Amino acid sequence: MSVLALPSTREEAWRWSNLSALPELADRRPTGRVPAVLPWIDCAGPRLLFVDGRPADGTDSGPIEITTLDISAGDHALARLAGRTGWRLRLGCDHAAAGLVQIVHVSTGGPDHLAGEISLDADAQASIVETFIGDGWTNRFTAVALNKGARLMLNRRLLRGSGFASLADRAVLGEGASLAMTTLAAGNGDSRLDGRIQLAGAAAFAEAGGALLARDTQNHDANLIIDHRGLGTTSRQLWRSVADDQAVCSVAARVEVARGAQKSDAEQSLKGLLAARTATINAKPELEIFADDVKCAHGATVGELDRNALFYLRSRGIAPAEAKALLTRAFVADAIDRIGEEAVRDAFRADAERWLGGVS
Amino acid sequence: MLNIENLHATVDGKAILNGLTLDVGAGEIHAIMGPNGAGKSTLAYVLGGRPGYDVTEGRVLFDGKDLLAMAADERAAAGLFLGFQYPVEIPGVSNLQFLRTALNAQRRVRGEAEVSAGDFLRMAREQAEGLDMSMDMLKRPVNVGFSGGEKKRNEMVQMGIIDPRFAVLDETDSGLDIDALRVVGEGINRIMRRSDKAVLLITHYQRLLDIVAPDHVHVLAEGRIVRSGGPELAHALEREGYGAIAA
């Protein structure tokens, strides 16, 4: 039995997480069996496959190297377990990665730790999609550094069969840099998402959020902090959660505006949809502001599908299950429609659609 | 076509319909008029199958079948259309997506082939033009940001595409200016005035009936029909008020 020091739910930042499966998952042995069909998006660009945290042979990893990384996860209980070996995407000035960078992480039942580093120099651009499938415990820490004017689109899909996925990110954005992140949880198993995005340079921009879809006894827990440090920085956080059966979706989203970070503009929108009265949605919007010339808006709602809308759809001949799916799809679409690239957006929509097909 | 017999219904335990009896035959347009609180909208919702409107006595036959035993979506597939007094806004669902889903859901239940995207767009364009609506409006989310009049015209576009056999139109004229009233009224005539269709037109005012001429007019008061007649009854109501006629 390995020794695993895990935070308790008595700690505020972990109160909604359920880490109870991790000690057992940490001792499981992976089967090494990789599915014959992998969820690649039909798009040109480098493709990298990790099986149980190790790069698989024969994938075209393009500009990505596997190496020892110079990153630090700090004292984050799970992120620090990800280690220092992993993948790195470094792009120099004015470089764009050749097409969409796709990384598929397959876990075959055991514990699987891996770190990543994305470092974009001035005005470089990259678009990355990470897809997580399989079982067991997948633990990731990714450090992102965006230099002046760099742009990163980082979209993630959790399409796992079972187990637990913990993804932690730390991003620092320089002047005029922009980061757009959307995470879709539309599989089985539980998750814990942690993000800390620091808008260090003036006029840096971050848009982060996603859709958490949960049923049965699933537990998704997202924790995002956007830290405004530079002048005139902008952030948008948009989360949509859908919980059915006895599932739990939790989102804690915080905006921090440092002293002197004037003209900061932050918006938060956290919305939860209870597909069953036995499900739970937690939403915790937080603002911590130490500057006086800022614009911060936040909104959090939790509710059921609008009965009037349901009857309206049914009065036009749409059966109950289809009517619920249509309204739920519209609710989730806010989060997914923000993805800029059509092929990625379509793939994420299709994944959400598959999940919604099962809404009772 | 529609036979309502001794219908009693409650909302939140309160009796609203108290023994309403009405027969509507194919090819007929019946107007139901009455003061506020008479039960007009309750009648529409009971016929449409809205949850919370409980029938405590009586029966409703649609083509000889027990309408009240069917769920709201089954009633629609059977050919019943409910035009809402207050059409609902549905953010995130476009009118076109909603209507195509509805049309094909009904067709599936009836064992008919689904309508292709191309054919559907042609139908939608044709109906929108007939009601002075732009295709751009149909691409927008259902009723979101629509004015009262636009919502009512949108109900008629839906009715045109769905092409029901029986329409219950609940105060379709409310919130319409004179021009929009004409467009909507002519839409009702174009879509529904056929020998194999029928309409139950719920309204407060004579003005819609000048365009959609009813074959029969009924006065509803305290949950039952207190007077029936021809089109002249609507004129009498307009002149003398409900108080004198319904007493």
C-alpha cells in the first residue's frame, strides 16, 4: 500500500471533492490495453498519444518534446505528484504550431502521473486539444507561460470510462497575451480541476470555463482562480453544470484583483441545471478586489428546466425526453459555443450530444 | 371533430370549468368569448394537456378518441395545435431547430417520413413570408427578444409549418396592432379554413372576428357556456357588453 497524503474535505478548497477512491486507484495495476479507435479530431496537425502517462511509439509529436521540465507545482496536493518529466511545447517568436495539436491521454486502470509545459514566445500562437479516456487515476499538472502577445487555445475533453481525473494548471500571461480554455466533462468517473491564471502583463486576456455533465454518483469539482495583476486586464469565466441522479457538480470560481491592477474587467457566469432533485450543484463565485477602478460582474444560478418551456415544446409534439435534451443542450451550448475553431467546437458539441442522448 | 362533454376542471384546487359542453365539427370555426376569469385560457390549457390543469369530471373526444388520456405531445401528433396567449421564450434553441424537431417528432409518431433539411427550409420560408416574418427571425432563439406581435406571428408560422387539423388559439389577437391583426387573421384563414380542419378561437374582441369570420360564437362565463349563436352574437357582445348577454 503506497502512502498518499490527501487533503480532507475540511479544507475549504477541497470541501466538495471526493478523493476517497484515490488510495485504492493508486495501487491498481494498469492493463496496458489501448482501444482500437482513439478520439482524434479530423484535423491536420501533430498528434501525441500517451498511454498511462508514457508516450506511445509511432505518433507524430511535431514540435512537442518529452523531457525534464523546469516547472513547479508548488504545494498543490495532487499537482505535485505529477512530477517533473513530461511533454513540452515551446514556440518561438511569431510561430504558429502547424495546425491543431492533439494529445490523447489513455489510462488503462492504474495511477498515471504526467506534467506538461506550454511556453509561447512573443506573438506565437498555438491551439491544443487534450482528450482523456480510459480508467484509473489520471493526474496532470500543466504550466503555461505566454509571452507578450502570445495566444493559446487550450481545450480539454474528459471522456473517461471510470476512475478519477485530476488536472491542475498554472498559467502566467504577459502583456497582451490571450488564453482561451474550455473543459468539457462528458464521460464517466470523477474529476477535480484546478486552475490558476495570472494576468501579469497589461491588457492580458483570459477566457476560461466549460461544461460539467454528471450523472449516477459522479462528482466533478472545478476550482479556478483568475488573478488580475496588470493594468487593463480582462477575464471571462463561464461554467455550465448539469447534474442528474445523485451526481454532484461544484464550481468555485474566483477573481482576484491586485492592488494597482486598475481597469481590470472581470465577468463570471456560473449556472447549474438540476436534471433530478436528488442531484447537487454547488456554485461559489468569489471576488477579491484591491483596486478601485475595476469592473467585476458575477452571477450564479442553480435551477431546474423551465416548466413553461418544457410544456411549450411538448405542445408542439416533442416527446418529454427529447424536449429535456433540447433545453439541456441549449443550456450547455453557452459554454461550448465559445470555442473558436469549428472542428474543435463540433467535436465537443458531438461529445456533449452523446451525453445528452442519455438524459432521462 | 372535437366533442367536449360536461367538462369540469380545477387549477390549484380551485374549480374553473364547471360543466362545459361544446361540439366543433370539421370545417367549422367557433369563437369563444367571455369576461376575464371566465375560464377561457383554462379551457385552452386543458385541451392542450398542460400539467397542473386537472380534469375532475367530463370527457373530451377528438375524432372519437379520448383526448384527455393523451400526453401533450401525443395530442399534437394527433393533430391538435395550441396557440399560446403568452408564447414562451427559449434561449439557446433556434426557431428553425425547434420547429424541425417538432415537425419530425410528430411525423415519426404518425409513421410518416421525416422532412429533409432542404424541404423544411422551403416550408419555413413560405410560411414566414405569408406572415411578414424574415428568415433571420426564424434563425434566432425561440421568441427571445420578439415583440408581443412578433411572438403571435411566430405562433402562426409554427401553425403553418405543423399544419394541424384542429387549432385552439388562445387570445392570438392580444398585443397586435391593426396591421399585424390582419396578417395574423389572414394567416389563420389560409392555414385553417378547410373542410377537414376546425378552429376554436378564444378572444375578447370582435376585431379578429371581422377577419376570421366564425360559424358559431359562444359566451363563456363562470366555467360554462351560457349562450351560443351565430356571428351576430359577437356584435351584440361588442355593443352591450358581457354583463347584459351573459346574465
